[in-house]
Amino acid sequence: MNDRIAFATIGVLTLIVVGLVGALMAAGGGARPASFDVMALPLVNACLNTISAGLLVAGWLFIRRRRIAAHIACMLGAFVVSALFLLSYVTYHYHAGSRPFTGQGWIRPVYFTLLITHILLAAAIVPLALTTIYHGWRGVLARAPLPRHVRVARWTLPIWLYVSITGVLVYVLLYY
């Protein structure tokens, strides 16, 4: 696969994912009964975000120690866990809608700052993660240095970690 096809595919996937989540949020959700109880999914989502953050940190530590196979396993694991999160998130919001934030006082602007930055960076992480994985995959297949992978990963990792961690914080602020 050449870069042009790969980046077009990444662009299309990004538009589909971000468009689906955006359409779901705009529609409000909640009017569709589920054949199972979706009320446990926010906790599942927080757990998936926690696992993703742990895998990202472990993957970073492994690459710092030049343990490439372990790094690849952790990063692909983080990607799979994040994809599972996305499926769970969409399922919950499709069936249950959104939960309003009821906190008052100083925590309210803190919550909305976290939420807005989380949402914006979550949308940005889709193409960043896919591009980082693509460059890593290309370099590993070619058994060549990975300068493009490293350059993109330096942006992807902190943003992805922020999204994972703030996802858990948003959950805690909404439910506790």
C-alpha cells in the first residue's frame, strides 16, 4: 500500500468515526431501548480508558528499553482497547443518551474544560493513532529506521494518554 492510499483510508476512517460520534451526540440518543442493560457501560468505558493508558505507558517504557516486540504488543493492545471503548461508548450513548453534569461551583468550569479538551483531542487521536501505527508497520515490514513513526508518535502518545486519563476523570466527575 502506498502512502496516498493509506492516508486517504485514514482520512475516510477518521471522518466516519468522528462523524458517527458527532451525529450520535447531536441526535441526543436515549430513545432506543436496548436488549440488555447499558447502565454498566460507563464503568466499562472508564476501565477500558484505564487499561489503554496503562498499555500506552508500558509501551513507552518498553521502547525506551529497546524491547520492540513488547512495545508493539502494548501499542496495538492500546489501539484494540480504545476501539472497544469506542464501540461501548457509541452503544451506551445510542441507547441511553448523555448524562448531564450536576456539579456546582468551582468544579463546573473544571469539568467542562476537561470535557471539551477531551472531546477535541479524542477526535484528533483517531488520525494520529492510525498514522502512527501505519508508519510503524511500514518501518517494521521494511526493517528500516522509523523516523516518520517516531516523529508522529511524539505527538500521538501524550495526546492519547491525555484522552485516556481525562476520560476516566470525566467518568468520576459525572458519577461520583
